[in-house]
Amino acid sequence: MSTSAERAAAWSAGAPWGGVAPAGQVLTVSQLTERIRARIASDPCLASQVAVTGELSNVKAHSGSGHLYFSLKDRNSRVACVMWRNHAQRLGFEPRDGMQVVATGYVDVYAVAGVYQLYVQGLYPVGLGLLYARLQELYQRLSQEGLFDEARKRPLPPWPRGVGVVTSPDGAALRDVVAVFRRRSPRTPLVLSPALVQGDGAVESLIRALERVVQVSWVDVVIVARGGGSAEDLWIFNDERLVRAVAACPKPVVCAIGHETDVTLAELAADRRAPTPSAAAEVAGPDEESARLGLRQQTVRLERAVRRHLARLHECLHRAASRPALVRPDRWLGRHRQRLDELVMREEAAVRRALEGPRLALASLSGRLSASSPLETLARGYALVQEEATGRWVRRAAEVEPGAHLRLRMRDGALRCRVLDRLEGAADGDGAGLIRPGGAEHGDLA
């Protein structure tokens, strides 16, 4: 029994359109959609960044996800659009049906519905729409260069020697900055570098003013400020030349342009952005009154800590002064002197007891040694006999022949003798070269 796929293949082979498709290929809907998507993706104009102008229609915000769905149309065509929540949240206006806008984003195919859509990343009202599109392109390019990276931002000095102000000398921004410094940092000097903040030549004027103010050696921070105005009035602060000048400034820059909701590229390139010129002055200058208050509080805490420490030292000194050793040192020393004498006598007695045993043992050994000494033997009347010719000690009478010359060593001296005769059995004991008094006949005393 054939499968449904085999039956479909057999049927399509005999169909009248079977030979129309190239090489007999039949695409599925998914394959067709993927081919269309691949063609769109291969077009750099559609797949990366495209700007489309038209009229908003069927604008709907999804209540759950926050994504924005709408259409863009003109007299002849309509295109479906979707704007994800992360982009929709950054819109500076509320999109409504009938508004003429410029949408930037990329084109892709929504395969489920089989339609191509514009995935919108930026949406701008017509008039400013093209400017915003160019602004987005400039922002992307400068971001890739790292001009807006937080890592390159420098910290502001907490106590600047002076602050430079780049703004219009007639604008409200300067008055706001001066008022804040008079109130919070009256001792911090300000240097005004006047510049145009709108109109023709404003960009060049701002760049020159920025270059002038950094030449003042004691200026540690620069404020670039402008009061509120329309988007067109503030647009010069998105100029690439001014943005690069702010980023390249050798001293930290605080930038405050317009109101809190206005954000320009110059502010993003500055080391610090402030929502208003007044806020920029508060950021750049120290709050001297708060510093004085903090110093007073620190002084009070330090004084309290010193008093507590001195009180503890006084208490310790009082306790030490009340000790007997300091009140009556003679009595205290007397008791310890007596105790020292007792310890010395105890140690001396212990040493004597420790030495008594070795002393007695030494005396015993000395007595034993004296008893076995040859000198003690000589003291009892014995003599040592030595053959004079050879120096050999004579222990037996048989070792000496008559006529031999001998030396007799006695306690108080020595005698030279000659043997007249050898008497058998006359020796008493078996002494080693010893002669008892009266035990030998002496003759020929030397």
C-alpha cells in the first residue's frame, strides 16, 4: 500500500503544471518564505538600516508586552511595522494615526503570516524626522568610536580652583549658573567664555569659546550650558564638530543643554551630563555650606573622642597613683627586699645541697686515687727499680744479672747502684720494680 507522499508525487507528476517548475522542483511555503527572506537579507539597504517616510495607520500598543504595532502608508502602498518595547519606550512623542513620520529600522519576513515587515528602531515626526534619522546614524558612528563610553569619562574635582562657563552672556543659563555659585560656592571664581548658542556660526563660536577657556590655567572644570528651546534651536549641540570638541577637551566638561527631557550628543560626549544649567552648577561647584557643616560635625565628633580618651587616661592614672607602690614606695620596697633576701638564701641552700653530693663523691674518688698512687707507695718506704742502661723497669730479680747498674727512685730522690749478687727467694711479693727497705743490698752509691 503506497504512502500519501508517494501518491502525491505520482499525482503531481501527471498534473498539467508538473513540467512547468524548473527541473520539476516544487517548493513548500516555508521554503518559498526562506528564499524571500534570504533575498531581503542579502540587500544591505534593507537588512541593516533603512529610513521610510509615511503616514501612521492602525497604531496599537500591546497591553501585555508593550510592543507597538502599526502600518506605514502612502497614496499607493502600505507596509506592516512592529516596534519592540525597548525602542518604543524611548519615543519622545505619542504616535497616533494620521501622523506623518520617518521610521528607521530593517526589513525582514514574518514567516507565520508570510508578509514582510519593517522592524522599526526609531520613529520621528516629519520635519525633524530626517534630521533624527541622520542623528541616529551619527550616534551609531560616534558610539563605535567610543566617544560616549563611560570608561573615558573623567571624575570632577571636588574643590576646583576655578570654573569656566561657555554660554551666551545674555542667556538665562548664565544667570542660573551664577546664582547657584553665589549661593553654594561663593569662593569659587567663574570665568565666562561667551559664545553664540543658536543660529548661524554658533557651532564655530562654541568651539572657539571652549578652546579659550581651557587656556586659563586655574580653571579645573568647564560648564557648557544653554537654556531651553525648541528641538531646532538645540540641534547645533548635535553637530559632529562640537561633539568631538567636547570629547577632546583637556579638562572635565559638564554639559547642560535645554531641559531635563532634552538630550544632545554633546551632553553624551561630556564627562558629566546635567539636566539643567542650574544642576550643572551644583555638580561642578562644591557646596561650601554643607562642607562647613560637615567640618563642624567632624570637629565635634573629634572633640568628643579626645575627651573620652583623656577621661580614660585620667582614670588609668588615678588608679595607678592609688597603688601602694606609688603611695608608700619605701614600705613596698621593704617587703620585696625581704622577700628577695629569702629567695637568695633559699637558692644558696639549694646550690649547697646540690653540690654536697658531687663534693663527697670527689673526695672519695680522690682518696681512692691517692691510695693507688705510686707516690703513696714510695712514701711507705718502697722504691722503683730501673735498669740504667736501657731504662727498663725491673719487676723480678731474675731480670738483673750481677754487675748491672740500676737506678732506685725513692720518695725524696734516686740512687745509682751496682748489683753484687742475686739472692734467690729474697724478694717479698711480686712487685713491679719495687724494693722494700732492707730487701736488697746496696753498694756503690752514686
